[in-house]
Amino acid sequence: MPNYMLLLHEQPMDYSQFSPEQIEAVIGEYITWRKKIEADGKYVASDKLKDEGGRLLTGYEGGFRVTDGPYAEAKEVIGGYYTISAADYDEAVDVSKSCPHLKYGGRIELREVESLS
Amino acid sequence: MVSILARRFGYQHLERIEDAVQDALVAAMKKWPFTGEPENARAWLIETAKNRVIDHLRRDGRSETLEAAEEAAAEKIEDAFLSGEIEEDELRMIFACCHPSIPPDARVALTLKTVGGFSVVEIARAFLSNKEAIAKMLTRAKAKLRDQKDIDVPSQQELVNRRDVVLKVLYLMFNEGYAATEGEELVRKDLCFEAIRLVAIVAKHPPARHPKVNALLALFLFQAARLETRIDQNGELLLLEDQDRSQWNKVMLSEGLKQFRLSASGDEVTDYHLEAEIAAVHALSRDFASTDWERIIECYDELQHRQFSPVAELNRIVAIEKLRGPHVALSALESLSKRTDLSRNAIYLLTLGHLLSLKGDRRQAATAFEAALDLSPNQPVRRFLKRRIELLRSA
């Protein structure tokens, strides 16, 4: 069964208007979703990418150039990713669509992982 | 969490602590979906928030804040969760929020924010205010708190007065939830339940506990047991006589009774005792017809004897009608309106309309309800009044 990668794009948001209870509720939704895909045997891996910047390497006159960012001006960043296993895109979409990320204004980019064979 | 950290760092850093708790929660929200929840999530949150406060204090660089920072850094807060100290920290926090130096109208909001974890937007909605006004009020209140030296739960004589302020604040919080004055919702259960949670903390812990706290808790529980039945499936207002008593919350009623019994352990009968007893009479009557109105009127008489209140008098008059009929009640209402000008009071007009319609004066009753309608911004109440007016006018 192929693997699919869910890249979770998010817009930097102001959370100061949320009450602690509201934030805890959102956390609960994500945890429930994650446990569900684990229980269904779909979960493969996931990682959180750190919020602060990163480095951008660009090939430049035979060498390369490193810049901070790349997110300084970007409206969206990738907050993290999941790898899931699914029969095909239909099933992968089915798993992804219940992710709370969509409910809170985020985008999910879904890509099939190329396997070795 | 705010209460726990405030206890350690001092209430003068309240704003910073609130920000740190918020930051920790947001960090968890961004991280845990990918990494999974740590084994002890709450301890992780509080450690994270604590470290953020410490960072702030270190950056601040003043020697006394540095000292507080190092002290806190050395201590593992996790232990507090095990020893049940949290409630004691919350108790301290409640007393701090209801400190006499805080303006009375800011106390409920500050308590909701710091102890209850309500957001500024939620508080603004509860108090029919905008979030800027509430934010400003909270900032001013926190500044007052910052200037206070002695913030612990006070002792002896001081405690008696301070506890009364705390109870009053919780009473207002509950009432705001019980009778939302404006908008589409008739009741705001979250406010009621927070008031119950907090008064239960006060009732439980020495030195704050006292029979009158049990009385207030009993009152809240009796009222809250009926919350669900005050609204029908369509969100419309249901009067006590039309409510389905079998749907009253039995757990809350029996806990209310337990608290009511505990409240009798002292030798003082407070206003809260009397109000709780009125609520108990209603809660214990099998049906509306068998309500012990005699006892209810006695309680209102005693309340009025202590301190006259027009709203309590209106309630007393409604009870009088049940026992002695609309004519006697209407003349009591007339003498009340001579004593206080209530021509712009919605509850007065509602009572007047109610009594007139019982007496059979349909036209006058409708006029009174129409005047009440003009003064009622709450939507379910407005629809209720419109239905009554229509019925009265149609015949």
C-alpha cells in the first residue's frame, strides 16, 4: 500500500482572542483525530517543523547562498507533516478530510510518496 | 494554571503569567498534533508556562524579580497537582480577584478571566460590552492588584468581610448566567457552572468555609437543577408552572439538599439561607399546585424586613397572588409602585400584566406587557411577551 504525505500549511494567526478552554478543545480534536488514524492502522509518521524561520539554500554562481527564512514574507508556512498509508488518493483524501486542520483555516497538501520498487 | 503560577511568582506578574499560559497552550496546540500528547500533559504545560515567565523575569533584570525567578526555577510545580494544592491556589486567586481595591464592577470579569479561564470576547458577550472596554477594565483591575502587598486569603475579622465580597461576586456571576439580559440566549450555563465550581471551592477549604457559603452553593444548585427545563425545544421561555419537573437534575437537587443541610450548622441565618430555602421549597414540591407558598412568603417577608429590595418585593407579590388571589396582589403592587418608581422596570410591568390578566383585565394586561416588551432586549423573553399579548388581544 502506498504512503501519502499530508503537508499541513497554516497561516500565522493571532491566538490571543482564544480562551485557554477553547485552545484545549482544539488540541483535543487533533489528538482524537490522530488516535483514530493510529487505531485504523493508517498512521505511519509525523513531525512538527519548528515555527522560527529555517534556512533557504539557493544555487548561486556555481556555489550556493544561504538565506534566513524562507518564511519572512510568506503568508503560509508548513507547520508539520503526517505520513499515512492508504490504498489510493480517494482513501487518502478520505482520511485527510476529517483532520481538524481544515476546520481552522489551514490547507493540506496531499502527495503520494514514490516507493523504491 | 494561572492561579498556580500566580501563587509562585506573585500577583503583580499576573499579566505576564496569563500571556505565558496562553503561549504554552498555543505551543501545545501546534506541537501535539504531530508529536502526540506528552504523558503528563498538564505538567508539560505548566513547566512551559513557568519557564516563559522565568525568561521574562530574567530579561527584566531587576534583582527582586531575578530572585523570584531563580526560586521558581528550582521548584518542580508538578508536585502541586498531586497534593491537591491547586484548589487552594484557586481559592487564593478568587480572593485576590475580589480584593476590595478592585472596582466592584471589574471583580466578576477579573475572576472569570483569571480563575475561570474565560476569554475577553466571552466576557464581553456575557456582560453585553465590547471587548475593548472589557480589556481596558481588566488591565486597570490588574494594575490595582499589582499594587497590593497582602494578597493572601485573610484571617479573622478581615476574612468575614472579604468572604462576603467574594460571595457577592459569585452571586452576580451566577445571576448573569441565569438570566442573560440581552440577545438570543436565555441562560448562559457556562457562567452558572463556573460560579458553582468556585463557590464549591470556597465551601470546601478552611479558612474560607462557612455555613453561609453552603447556603449559597445550595441556592445555585437548586436553581441550576432547573436550567434545562426553563427553555423548550424551540428555545422558548417556559415558566416555573409549565416546566417538566421530572426533568430537573436529580444529582444537583440532592447535592443542593446536602449543602442546604450543611448550611444549617451555624447559628446565623443569612440572606443566602433565605433565598436557598425559597429555592428548596420549589425544588421539593411535587408539582406547582402543591407549592408551599406560605413558607415562601415568610422567607420573602424576612428578606424584605432585613433590607428592602423592589425586585424581591415583586417576587413576594407573585407568591402572594398564589395564596390570596390577584386582587390582594395588585394592591400590594400598587403600594410598591407608590414607594418606588418602577414604570420603566420590565419585571414590574411583567408582574403587573400577569396579575391583571389573572384578574381578567385583558386590555390593561396587554398594555402592561407591551410596555414590558419595549424594555426587554432578550429575544426569547420578547417572543414570550408577544405570544401573551396576541392571546390577550385576540379574545
